[in-house]
Amino acid sequence: MGAGKTKRMPRAVREQQMLDAAVRIFGQRGYMAASMDEIAELAGVSKPLVYLYLNSKDDLFSACIRREARALTEAVRAGVCPGLPADGQLWSGLRAFFTHTARNPDAWRVLHLHARTHGERFAAEVAAMREDIVAFVTQLIAAAARDAHRRPHLPEGEVAGLAEALVGAAESLADWAGATEGVTAKQAAATLMNFAWAGLGDLMAGRPWVAPEDPEADPEADPEQEPVAPSVPAAQAG
């Protein structure tokens, strides 16, 4: 079916066409249920040609993960406007993330759902992408803290934890937005800004939330027992 077309189309273009079809099928059906016959038919080529170009179903899935991970990372990096204040940079990055995942729902399902559940090889591909995004967000938060002047040096572990929390929240919200009719990328980004920036903004301004102090505990006390006030001798009671 596709033999004649293949001669007139550059290999790189044909390969991208196969990857487009594979992302759609993998995203909608999952790795196990997706068939190479469906992918070949959607791409308009023969199944042997898919194997010739991309070797195996595993290799095809890995190629889809790498391509879509690179596209998502590049979209987030390109979306951040360096000249903006800290909240503006975060806002522009979130808008870019949610816009990309909304426009490419099959790719997002491949990355965030299917790749993580079908073997260490695929999970490692996604983990590498996530580490890259977390590192980028870590840099943004650290730079925002420096620009705020009041707390120029947030502890490294605290910055890394904030970045992990923010990326995790964005991933979960992307799933929710994709499954909820009528939620736009702008609305999803605004939801996360309202959730995250209220805390981050105070942190950058030197107003971190402080946990209440725990009451002093007797190291020999039973942890399951309620604390009891010390008794007062009768001679001292009055």
C-alpha cells in the first residue's frame, strides 16, 4: 500500500509520519493493546516497512518517548520569558507546559501514563525527561530567590524539594485538565499559580511558613500514651 509513496518521500519524513501514528495508537490504546498493524495502517505504510525503519515494537515505543519528551522539554524552556519577574517566569512556563500537554494529549498519555507502567527501560526514558524539567524549575526558583534580595540563598535541599513539588503538581493537574471538559491551558496554569505562588511569593519575600514547635517529649514516655501533667506535692499546692 505504501511502497510507491515511500520512494517519493524522504526517509526522515516517513519516519516522523510513523512516529505520529505510533504516538496516537500508543496514547489511545496503551502499549500492550497497540498493534503494529494499526500503526502501519494509520501511517499509510506496510508493517514490514515499520519494522525496517524502527526495528521492533519496543524500539518504536522508545523512539516515541524520546521524541515527545524532547518536544515537551523544549516547549517549557522556550515558553519561559527570562526578562520577567519571578511570578511572570513561572506563569509563562506553566502556560507553555499546559498548552503543550493540551495540544498533544496522546503524547502526554504516552509519557505520563503508559511509559511508566511497561518496563524499566521505558520508565527510565521518562525519568530522564522529568529530571531535566525538575532541574530547570530548580534553577528558576533559585534565581527567583536571588532576585528577591531578601532571601538570596535558599537552602539547596529546600529549592530542590520545591521544584519536585511544583513539577508533581503540574503533572497531576495536566491529567485532571485533560479529563475535565472545558478546562483550558490558561485555566490550568492559573489554578496552579493560585495554589503555588501564594506560598512561593511569601517565601521569596522572606515570609516562610513556620511549623509550630512540638511540645517537649519525655524520651522514655510511651508514644501511644497521652502526655500527663506533672503532679504537684500537697505542701506546695497552696
